[in-house]
Amino acid sequence: MNFFSRHLPPVLMGAAVVMVQPQLAVALSPTQISDIAKEFTVLITGEGIGSGVIFERKGDTYFVITNQHVVANDGKYEIQTPDGSRYPVSRRRELPGLDLAELQFTSKKNYRLANLGNSDQMRQGMTVYVVGWADSLAGITKERSYQITPPGIIRSLIKNPEKGYGLVYNNEAIPGMSGGPVLDENGRVVGINAAAKSEVSKEGTLLSVLRLGIPINMFLTARNRPAGSPTTAQQPNAKPNVASAGQANTRKTPAVARQRSAEEFISLGGAKANRKDYQGAIADYNQALLINPNNPDAYYGRGKAYYYLKKYRAALEDINKMLQLSPKNAKAYTNRGVLRYESGDKQAALADFNQAIQLDPKDPTAYNNRGKFRYESGDKQAALADFNTAIQLDPKYAPAYNNRGILRKESGDKQAALADFNSAIQLDPKYAPAYNNRGILRKESGDKQAALADFNSAIQLDPKYAPAYNNRGNLRADLGDKQAALADYNQAIQLDPKYAKAYYNRGVLRYQSGDKQAALADYNQAIQLNPKYADAYYNRGVLRADLGDKQAALADFNQAIQLDPKYAPAYYNRGVLRADLGDKQAALADLNQAIQLDPKDASAYNNRGILRAESGDKQAALADFNQVIQLDPKNALAYYHIGLIKYEQGDIEAATRQFQTVINNNSKLVEPQLALAVALYSKGEQQQGLTMAQAVLRLDKRYADVKFLKEQFWGDKLIADAKKLLENPKIRELTSRPSRSQ
């Protein structure tokens, strides 16, 4: 048997050597980091507020890191995961000597776990980000929102830190973000955001405010330490290792008498503010400031509480103090912008929104707020650009879709507006303003039942949302349910006693119901609350004219026009009033202006035609009345006035046809029937004319008075022929009888 020899191939000397290069991690963009972190950053609420990081799962049990001061107060706590689900904290324990706590919750869902980095590799000057569920933004959102700070840098690394605060950085976090992750440029968690620290000179001068975090390695070392081991500072070269997670000592820290930290009071105050206990929240923030007079988070929280109590001056003072301590905090500029805007200082508000965008060009909130400012200032194109930018930066930012929807609706693009409102609702099914605005759009489109459903949803989601009650009241009034409408307006006013629109709408309803004095009181209140409310002046003018106070009515129409020079109905009614007061030239000018602004206003053409006919310009008058008929083919008065002119021009046949058309369109009008009776009588059809005249005068004997007929704008020829008819013995016998009491 032959055996084949086996040997190793020779080693080729001098061959090229291929080396495997170490892979370098590529820095991620802030958007990428935010998207990653949002999947494992949770919101914590209960007796305190904060954020946390999901870092491990065992079966259906998830483990979360947060600050000890977030959950330091006795009571129940809840974790809200990135998908909006809420879970009770099933277990919590503190890590001795550190401002850290570990929480557990149970879920069968799959949630992303954080990628823990190695905090020992962090160096001064390295870029870091802080994310978390920030406290609500005053005047912007009532809910806590996920936030990422602009990139900051590691300022310092402390070797033996108190409470574990070994990371010092200059990111501008805000309350609610305590317990959230500090991330490196690759989206790895290198620390837990914890506190604010004032940097003071030897002379006591405030130099700056820095943010403090706890290195992630310090958490891992403490967590894996056997029970009873002493707490030490961060161990050098500690490697991230969660293999023994859950095996560390699970006993709570023994209850010992200790004083609360400023951070605990801030967390406690935030929880009270969430429960709308703003006075209690202010008391807690005051305690935090007694401990640390330069804590920006305490000023931020207290300013927000003052805002919701409508103590705007105090709120502004606190935000100013926060900005003095943290001059690069973009969110604080956004908040101050809202305060300044609501205080009427709009230019200063715009400057704040611009500054917020300059500090954080990727913050959709700042663009959204600047867009609202630009929209209300009339610069709708710039507003649209801001809303588009906000949506581009955060495609899940519901308020920007809602605001863009409002803008699109006003621009006439109702389909795009509806799409935006639908998007806002889909992104945030609990966003009451989007339901309210979609309801308005649906009402205007004629789908009143769907609109009612939207207003009901808005009220169900936010029972204190006054605009939804106001708009539901408008819809109910349109549907004829005036009692329900009145109840809605009353509720809107009760919720917001400074809601001018609700007073105005209640005034309209009361006027229509005949309660003119109550309506006047409502219009007065609307004007007192909003002295630039053109509609309220206009409606008060109509009411005052109705009550006979013509000079006061004229003043109201003047004011409405001054506030809105394009307010066509105000010109129309002022023209009618001026004509009534005898100023025909001014009346004609007003009606011309009303027609120029609204070329489809049949009433304005009709009244201008009457004025022109009285001034002798019959042809122009006929043109106006014909325009009325073109706009409104069933407008009986226009046919009647054409008949009057035709009669004066001697065309009795044409006049007869016009009077007959009036009666065909509206058989209840008395005056055209008498005019037709006169025409028939003068044409020789005396019996028919006589019969018709008798029927009219049985209804209203005023028409037997020539003076009264002249007041109805009858011309000389028609008056002369009417006299002949009225001299008929049968007519004289009828008019001489005493009238029955009505």
C-alpha cells in the first residue's frame, strides 16, 4: 500500500502581511443620539419626578437606573416607557453613598436596553449629551416632553466625589431630566445626570453653574459590590459588567435622620406641580433655594408654577434669574419668550425665540413658538417655514402639525389642514387642541356631527379646555340647541373669566334670543377684555342701533373700521346708519367701500341702489338692483325697487311684471301688493286692482296714508295714481271703519 507523504506547506518569506486595523467608532449626529436614547429613557412620576435608563432585563423584569433624589420620598411611583405604557415600580432600592437608585418594573413587551459605555475613558473636553423627560414648558405644553440638550463638554472629572458626582459638564438640562442618561458621541451611556452646582469665587461672586452627573462605572461597581461592603469612590479601570445584575444587596438603605437635598425638594415640587398644587410646589422650590440660592432648576420650576397661577411678573423674574445663572439655556429663552409675548412685549419675545434657536438650532420647540409669533404678527410665510422646520427636526412633534394645520386652513388649503390635524392626533391621541381645531374645520365643511364628536373628545381629554366649550357652543347654536349652547358659553367663561370670545358669542346668542340688555353686557365685557376686538364693536353697534342709540352705534362702527379697515359689514352698517341720519353722501361712500371689499354682498348693492334712486341716478340704481338679482335671484326687494323705477319711467307694463315677480317670490310682502294694485287700477283693470287693494288695506291701513307711502320711497307718479285708487268709494268706506284692537 502506498502512502502519500503529508507535510506542511513552506512558509513564504517576504510575503505581504495583511494587518487587521482597529475599528474606530464614528461619532453620531445629535438626531441619531436622540433617537437611540429615546428608546431606553423612561419618564418617572409619583411623589417625585425624573427620568431613568433601562439597562437590563431578566425575564419579564426590567431594571432602571435613576437618581435617589427622584424616588426619595415615600409613596408610589410609576414608569412611563417610550411607547407611552405606564408601569408601577415594583421594587426600588438605593445605592448607599450615591445619588442613585435602581428600580424594577414588569412587562412582557420588548424595550431597548441602553448600551453602557466606559466612563473611565472619558476625558476633559469630550463631547457629551444629556437627554430626559423634561418638566412641562410654561405656555408651550402642559405635558412633560422628551428633550435632548445641545452638545456640551466634560469640564472636569472628580476623583472622590460627594454622592458620586464625578462628572462635571456644561450641558443645559432642566428639571425632570434628573436620572436621565449622559451620553457620549456614540450614544453610549457614560453617566447619569443628577444635579446643578454653583461655581463661586473666593470673594463669593457667582462664576457659573455646572451640571453634575454620576459616572456609569461607579454605578456598576456599587451595584455589583457584595452586601455589606463599604462604599468608596469610583474604582480605577472599572469595566462595565452587568453579568451579575440583580444579585447585589437588595435591602433598602436603613432609615436614618437626614436632611433633604435641594434636588429632592425640586423633585418633590415638580410632582406637586404635576398635580396642579402650584402653591405647594412653590413652597418646595423655596426650600431648595434656601439650601442652594443659585440653583437654576429651582428658579425654573418656581417660575413655571407662578406662570400657571398667572403671576406673570414673578414668573418672569424667576426665568430672568435662571438665565443669569445659565445664560446658554435655550429652553429658558423659549419660556421667557412666551412670558414676554403674553405680557405684550412682542419684540422682546421674538428676540428670545431667536436666541433660543441660535443656542440650539435643532430644537423644534423654539421654531414652533417663533412660528406662532410670526403667524399672529401676520407674517404667514415665515410662520409656515418655522412650522416646517419644527416638523423636519421632529417628525413626531404634534404641536407643530397642529399649528401648521391652522395656517393652512386660513390659507384655504383645507385638505392639507385636515391632514395636519389628523397627523397631530395620530402622534398624540391625547392632544386636545388638535381635536378642537379639526372640529372647527369639520364644522366649516358642513360635517357637523363629526365636528361635535371632535369637540366632545377635546373636552373629554381636557375638561378645563375653555376653547372647546366655546366652539361646541357655536356648533350647538347652529344646530338650534340654544340652551346647550348657552351652557357651553357659561362653562367656557367659568373656566376662563378673561375669555373675550366666549362673552362675545354668548352676547350673540342672547341678542338672538331677545335678551338685548344681557347681550350688551356681554359685548361690553368682551371689549373690556380685548379693546381691539373689532367683531365685538361691530355687534355692539348693531345692538345699539337696534336700541335707538344711533350716535353710540356710529362710534362702534367707526371703531370696528379703525381696527380692521377691511371689515366690509361695518362699512355696510355704517352706511345704513348714515343714510338714516341724513348723511347720504357719506352713506354712499360706505356702501361703495363695502361692495369693493365684498363684491358679492347683495344687500350692499340693494341699499346703494335705493340711495342712487333717491338722488335721481335711476340708471345706476337699476344696475345695482340687477346686480342684486344676479347674486340672489329670489331677492324680492330688488324686483320691487326695479318696479318702482320702471313705473316712474312710465313703463307700467314692466313695473307690473316686477311687482308680480316680487309677490311670486314672497306672497307675504304687503307693499308690493299695493303697488301692483295701483298699477292694475291705472291700466284699466280696475276691479282686479280694487280687490287687491282692499285685501292689502284690511291687513294694514297705514298704506291708505299718502304720507306713509312717500316714506316708503314711492315716486311721484306712483303716488299720484295711488291717490286715484284711494279715492274710490269702496276704498274710502273700508278705510273709514274703525280698526279692531289687535
